[in-house]
Amino acid sequence: MPGIEKNALAAHRRRLKLKGIARVELRVPAGDAPLLRGVADALCDPARGGLAREILRSHFGLGARPGLKALLASAPLDGVELERDPAPARDVEF
């Protein structure tokens, strides 16, 4: 790609990034490509974006994920040995 075209493409991508738009590459069956383009258009449209996000999140469950603390709190601890072995430490020579 010649330098002028490369610079123009870089400038275009920089402007998109400043607008908060991310480039995404997907591999899908050819028949689904128009569907995903439509979804992307709906997400970018201020009038339809909110509803599109709501539908996608409710169907695919891509909402907020629990943090490590919540995962540990919900872990079953039945049968897990939580007491430390009271045996004395081994001797170490320096």
C-alpha cells in the first residue's frame, strides 16, 4: 500500500477511535454477514442502539460479569479443608 493511502487509512481509523468506534473482524458463515452488518448498524444508530443492546444482553447474557470476590463468595466450600496443618516447620540450614 503506497504511503499516501496508508496515511489516509491510519487517519481514518484514528478519527473512528476518537469517536469511540472500535473496528471488529468476525468470521461467520457468508449468509450471516448481512445480519451482523445490520446488528452493527443498529448499535451505531442512536435511535435503535439502546433497544438493540438490551435485546442482545438479555438474550446472550453479556451484562456485567461478577468479579473474583463474588465468584469466591459463591463457591461451595463443603468438604474443603480450611485449617492449616499444625505440624512444625522443617529445619532449614543457612
